[in-house]
Amino acid sequence: MRMHIDTAAVGPTAGTRALLDQLDDGKAVSLGVLSGADLCLLGGTEHPVCWEALNSAWQQPGPSDREQLAEASTLGMLRRGLIEEQPPGRGVRALFFPACYKMSAELAVLLGARQSPALVIATHHEPRTPAITYFQLAETGAVVEEIPERAGHSGAETARSPLEVIFSYRLLSRDFAAAELARWALKPIPVARYQPKPPRLICLSGRAEGDQPASYQLTIYGNGVAARVYGPDISADFNGEELTRFMTALVARGGGTDRSAAPLTPEDLGKPLGTLLPAGP
């Protein structure tokens, strides 16, 4: 069974605007879940950020197995309401695409964020592979959060194909996303007694000219109340409120959505991060 999902229509629609209108700084809007195979079928291997293990797994099946994967993924997304079937086409189109589907507003928003993000923020040290990632929409400043399921500890779970990993998606306001980042970074990491505590890492990638994104990394040691932040030309202690303000400044400037501050440019990424801190009240 040949199937076609129209993944080109990711621009603003009445449905996507309605989703964005639901946003406030106190809640997230669920966008649904996708398996690794679903994500590949929807073009995820061509997006600016793609888990390399998933890309490799998608290249392995032969044509027949790939067709079966595509069919199963399409029917699964149809059952979950992420796509809906369209009337069959006519003429040559009907011959090549006998089953055609359009995306839901939720799927259009998350794919739009993944295809052309204004800012990508990857967080590391949860027992997840790959990282939890935030994709910022250039037009609105809203953020799509991609959360892979936690890695299992048994041999069977560890050996599972990346194509079977489940990713959940949430739509967040810019400020809510910054608060989530600060809350996550502030949490201490449980370790065995007398073992050194590893840091949490936040990797930010902004838009840059050419194919290579300009990026930098923050290394954060949190104890639940305060955090020590290291980055290019910065070493500072923040309490929870200060860390939230710092993250808000980074996310706002990275997407160019704060009218009081210019967007982050490739040149900005080489400047001291301390200069990005918003002024105190």
C-alpha cells in the first residue's frame, strides 16, 4: 500500500494559530507522540537536528521492509489523530499516491519547529538517549519540546532499535520553556556516596550563515537551591530566580522575539555570556 503524507504545509493556519492562542506561562500544550520510525517517515532525518543512531537505523531496512515500516507508521499516526485522510486525487496523482493524508495542527507545529528552528537547545544528563531538545519557532517565539522516553536498564530495552523509541512533544511559551530549563538545571544529580557529581549540560545553537550553526555550551552544577554556571567567558553563581532570568534572556535573544534586545547572531555567541543577563529590577 503506497501512502503519501503532505509534510509541506507547515505554515500558519487557523488550527496552528488556535494552538498558539492556548499558550500561557503556566502550562504546556500536548502535541502528541511519534516513534522514531514516524519521525523518519516525516522527514526527520533531513532536519537540522537528527539523532545519528536514528538516521543510521532508518538507512538499514531494504525497500520491502521500509515500505512495511512506512505503512505501519502512517496507520499509527492516523489512529492517533496526527494525520487525516484526504479524498483520492485524480489522474497521474491518483496512480502514484492512492492514499494521501494531511497533517493535524499539532503535527504541523512540531514539524515546522524541527524543520526551521530559530534556536535549538539540547539538554544532557537525564537517563535518556538522545537529549531532551527545544526547538524555537522563529515567527512566534513559542517553543516545541521534544522528550525521548527514558532509556531502559535491561538488556532487552538497551538493544531496542532507535526506530522504536517514543518521542513526546509539548508546545511551550518562551518564558515557560526558560523556566523549565532553569528548573531542570537547578536539580542535583543523584550519585553514589563519595562520587563526584556530574554537571548538567545545555547546548545552544543559533542561526548562522552557511551550513554550520554557531553554538556554545553551558555547564551547570546545581544543588537544588543555587547553581554554578560555566560557559564561554562566564563563571557565575545563580539562585533559582536569577537562573530563570538568565535562561529567559538567552531564549528571548536567541529567537529575536524580545523587542528590547537584538537577536543572537553568530558574533554574539563569541561574546561573554554575562552580557546577556537582563538588568535587575
